[in-house]
Amino acid sequence: MVRIIAGGPAIDELPPLSYTDHYIKIIFGDVTRTYTIRWLDHEAREMALDFVIHGDEGLAGPWARDAKAGAEISFKGPGGAWAPRGDAQVHLLVGDDSALPAIAAALEALPSHARAEVFLEVPDAASRQELPVTDNTIVHWVERDAHGLGYGEALTYAVQTADFPDGDLEAFVHGNADMIKPLRHYLFNERGVPREHVSISGYWRTGMNEDGWQSSKGEFVAAMEAEQDS
Ligand SMILES: Cc1cc2nc3c(=O)[nH]c(=O)nc-3n(C[C@H](O)[C@H](O)[C@H](O)COP(=O)(O)OP(=O)(O)OC[C@H]3O[C@@H](n4cnc5c(N)ncnc54)[C@H](O)[C@@H]3O)c2cc1C
């Protein structure tokens, strides 16, 4: 991943962050790409954005890989919808590298007594990151390349086979769309986690750019709900 620190007077126009999954839409010509605000510092007039570098395809990934100090971005936002409930018994935070910034921000917001089970998929051991953890945080790193599996497959398996308690659980599950279907089924249909305690969605989809994914997401979700909720 590459961290870009964006600064300047535009930061003054951002409200204080009330969610941990706050994101902006970076404008590239006539399309946008969505990135989580990892942190925002109004005093320093800076915000941090962490970009997954995923090869030569796309706009945002290659831009971040090649960006030099002084490069300019335009953006819209912020949006956002989720922050951890301080009183949940267990916080289950699951994501691939694209959701790592949101999960790290959620960990920072948790009270120190909160129990968190964190499952993070990254390509390899070198891609692990220091996280803001306490003695009550258990982090399970899943290394995709070591298993030779597709995006999200090893992560799905790790969550499905993990031993975390039932009870008052809340879950934040984001990343590659292909893992969303089995994990949604697992949480709702097998574990019986109440829907209002779960934030789950695909941040991106293999083989689709963001425009393709966002325009087909409604259909994907409708088909998944029809299959799992009937
Ligand atoms: C609310 C929200 C928050 C997000 N926050 C972040 C964030 O903080 N950091 C972050 O890196 N991403 C984040 N994402 C995901 C990011 O928006 C997408 O990965 C986006 O498609 C990247 O744009 P791009 O121009 O690099 O690639 P695109 O032009 O969209 O896609 C080009 C190709 O690259 C593939 N691709 C896209 N993303 C990935 C990836 N992560 N790994 C491997 N292949 C990929 C696509 O499938 C496609 O084949 C977030 C998404 C959402 C909805």
C-alpha cells in the first residue's frame, strides 16, 4: 500500500469525522474512485489516504504508485455510515487490504476494554501493518499469496472456522465482493447475527473497475438477498 498525505485549504471544508468508515471520492476526469480517510488533522490541514497498489490497471492505484510531492487531487465528500458501538461484547472486523484503513480507524475509536476479533487479508507477510491494538484485540492475518487462493477466499475460510463467541456481536465486513456472499450467509444464516449489527458490502470486484462494480452492485445485492433471505 501507499500512503498519500493530502493537505491544503480544502481540508478546512471537511467536517470533523463522526464515522470510522468516512470516505472521499477522488475525481479523475469524468469518473471517481472511493478512498477511506485514514485520519484527518484539521490543525495540520492534512488527511491520510492509503491506496492498495494492484498493478498497472485502473486510475487510482497507478496514480498513487507514481504520485510525487506536490501532485494535486480533487475530491468530493466525505460520505460514511458506520462507527463501532462502544457497548458491543465483541467487535468482528473483517477486510482485505482495501478495508484496512477503515478497520484501523475503527480500532483507534474503540474503548480500551472492547474485545475485537480482527481478520485481515493481505498479499504477504511484508504487507502486514502496525495496528492500534490493545490487550483485548486479537488480530488474525491471512496471507493471500501463501495460499495461492483468489481474493477473499482465505479470509472467508479463516472467519468461518474461527472460534469467537456468540452473544452481542457486531461486525464490519468489507473488501472484495466475492467474499461478501459467503460471509453474509455465515453471519446472518449460520450465526444469527442481527442485521442491524452488521455492516457488510463489497468495496471492489475482481475484473471490474469501480464504475462497473458500482453500476452492477444493486443487481449483485438483489440476487444475493433473493438467494439467502428466502
Ligand atoms: C467506501 C469505500 C472505501 C474504500 N476505501 C479504500 C481505501 O481506503 N483504500 C483502497 O485501496 N481501496 C479502497 N476502496 C476500494 C477502491 O475504491 C477500489 O479498489 C477501486 O476500484 C480502485 O480504483 P482503481 O482506479 O485503482 O482501479 P479500477 O479502475 O477501479 O479497477 C481496475 C482493475 O483493478 C482491479 N482492482 C481494483 N481494486 C483492486 C484491489 N484493491 N486489489 C486488486 N485489484 C483491484 C479491478 O477489479 C479492475 O480489474 C474503497 C471502496 C469503497 C466503496
